[in-house]
Amino acid sequence: MRTLVFASRNLKEITRDIFTLIFGILFPLVLLVLLSAINSSIPKEATMKLFEIENLVPGIAVFGLSFISLFTATIVSKDRCTSFILRLFTSPLKPSQYIAGYTLPLVPVALLQTIVCYIASFIFGLEWSANILLALVVTIPVSVLFIALGLLCGTIFNDKAVGGVCGALLTNLSAWLSGTWFDLELVGGAFEKAADLLPFVHAVNAGRYALSGEYSLIMSELLWVIGYAFVILVIAVILFNYKMKQDK
Amino acid sequence: MIAIRTEKLTKKYKDKTVVRDLDLSVNEGEMYALLGVNGAGKSTTIKMLSCLIRPTSGDAKLMGNSIIGDSTKVKQIISVSPQETSVAQNLTVKENLEFIAGIFGFDKASAKEKTQQIIARFDMKEIENSRAKNLSGGWQRRLSIAMALISEPKIIFLDEPTLGLDVLARRDLWKQIEKLKGKITIVLTTHYLEEAEALSDSIGIMADGVLKAQGTADELKALAKTDNFEEAFVRIAGDEV
């Protein structure tokens, strides 16, 4: 009950922030429009498939989810850096209830964001299939990954720094290394290897395989995401508990 | 009945002793002001009493519950209104109050009922649907104290409740705080000596982590052999008595 009350407060704080709407929903949609427009200008002879809607929308969905990290980090760090946290610390809330309260409300926000992204894709030629539902399910561990990253950043950085770290660095890093904007094989070398060792490209690939119905390939990609999400969440929880004691 | 009793309460950070062998007692229903210059140990004392930090040694009993052994019980009977205004900015006044009632374990119906009661008590009806971030400093502080009271604590800690407010807002808040006298045990820290003198039943003066003296404002003035409370504070805190 207490967890839900805390989660409800966090959900209201996040969704009432105009930046949530701008960065969480509008910005990915604008990119979808722009990249679809670019795709329509590419001659068919070029056989450039990267910006075709079936390849593009899973990438844009993951890019949109990177803003979930920003939202999570912002609310955690704002609470930590103000005396609001003292009020919470003197309440009967337990550490596990803090973590759940910060994490839970972001999952429906992430799902909503992805659903909006897929609905918008119908305008640009995405055809309805049950695989879209599978792609939405694939989104869940990906959103947990970005929530965990946000929790970690919000725990480490103050409310001013998270804007730079999550809003600029993480969103750009996850975008470049996701294979959404350019083919990583074309860059090759250390860049491709680094991208392959990180979870972002695997998150996009899992979405692409789900959408194209290549079911047997999904899990091997998703394991990267789940592994990273688990490890980062554990680190975030340990650090959060440690900082809770320190911040007092 | 004694609401708060500390026994040799001490807090050390490495070699620095911030609070040393503190022995103070506050009666139930009393308003107790803790005074001291910056670094005197007031905030650390409040943090220990509200279970935010563990004492290095000693203990304190709040309504008979130890801050070391029974911190969960202590947290159920206390509330803190921190120094800075601490409200959820994007929530309305009503939502802030219902939120705090909820995390203290009230069910939804009770939380709504308590919220309406406290809104009426603090004359906040006209702003109940305003978001906290749109309120003036005085209203935010009033909300902050109302949030501390909605859980029906037996003891409330008000840390610098009027800091940064203009004279009118401060006097307005004094009236709200005065209404609480006798109904709840209040521990108030403040830099405004006239605030302590006007509001408190009993006053403790701390300096260098030590409780130098405690008593009513008149008793402290008598101790310092002066009619002026500010002068009494300076003499007691400055070890001139």
C-alpha cells in the first residue's frame, strides 16, 4: 500500500512535467517523421533498409526509452538533493519500498511511450501484425534497463548533473551505439565491438526480430539486455541504500 | 509524562564531537525550543531524535521508545518539518497531504478525511487544488507543517519553521504553531530568539555540542541576571554565567 502511494506520487511528479511530454513522446515522434521522410527520398536502387519503418520503429522506441533514464534520475536526484528526502526518511517507508516506488511508475510510462511510437508508425506504412504485441513485450526488460540506469545516475549525481549525464550523454551514447541511425558494421572496428558489448544494439535487435517474426533470434539478444538490467539494478539498489545512509 | 528524555546522547564524527553527553527532557504537550548558534549541535540532535542518524553513544526515549532499539515505533509517533520547505512540487496541496497520510499507513478514505480536517485547521481551503510549486513561501511552509501533522504524531520537530519568511508570514505561522500548544509535544529549533521566547514553554540553549542551560525564558533570564532574553542567550551560550 505504502509503495503504491509513493509510486503514485512519483508518477504524478513525472507526468506533470512538460519535459516528459516533449522528450518522452514528441521528440521520438518528430524523429520518426524526419527519418521516414529521409527514407522516402532514398532511391530504391540504393537498397538502404536501415530507415525502412520495420527497422526504424524498434530503434526509435529504444531511443525514446533512453529518456526514461532521465525522468527516473531527475526525480531521484531532486528528492535526494532537497529536504523532501528527510521527510521520507523519517516516515515508515522501507528501502525496498523506495526502490519499488521509483521503479514501478516508469514501466507504464515506458509502455505508453512505445505504444504511441508504434501507433504513429502505422502512418508511415507499418502494417498491423501480432508481432507488434511481441515487440511491446520485448520493451519491458529494455525499459527496466533504462529505469535502472536512471536510478543509478539519480543516486550518484545531483539534480543539475543528471540533466547532462542522462539527458545528453546517455541518450546520445545509447543512440549511436544502438545501430538505429547508422549501420554499425559500416563503422566497424572498436566502435562496433564496443556497441556489441553494450546492451543498446541488442535491445534494438530484439525489437526488430520480434517485429519481423524471427522468434528464435530474440532471446539471445534479449539476454544481453536482461543481464545488464539485472546487474545495473543491483548496483543501483546497493548504492541507493548506501547513499540513503550517507545523505542523512 | 515525559515525552522525550535523552541519556548522555553523544554524536562524534571521527575526532569531532558534535553533541556531547546531552541530557534533556521535554514534557508531553510542551513546546520546547532548542537554541544555539550555527554548529551548536541542534540539527544533529534533531536528526538523532528523529532516527535519521544513530548516536555514537547514549540513547533517547520518545514516549518510552528507544531511538536505537525501537526506531520503527519512534518513526510512527514522530514527524519532522525540515528546515527547507519540503513539499512535492508538482502535487497539489490536497495531494501532498493525502500522500503523507498514505505513507504513514492511513487507508484512502481516512487519508482524504484527515486531509480535509487539516486543510480546515490550517485555513488552506482556497489553495487546496493549487500545485505546491505555485504557492508563496509562507503558504509552502504552512503546507510543510501541515504535512508533518497529518500523520497525527505525538511529537513533532520543527526545524527553523519561519526561516526566510517575511514578518507577516512569520507572525501568521506563529499563530498556526501556537494553536498546537498543549495538544502535541513540539521541539522547535530557531535562530529567532523572540520566536522562542514568545512561543515556547521551555527553552534549551546549546553551544559546542553541550546543553548549557534549560528552563523557561524567565528562568534563563534570571540565570543570566538580565531582563533581556537576547542578552541572556549571549551570556549562557558564551559561557559567561
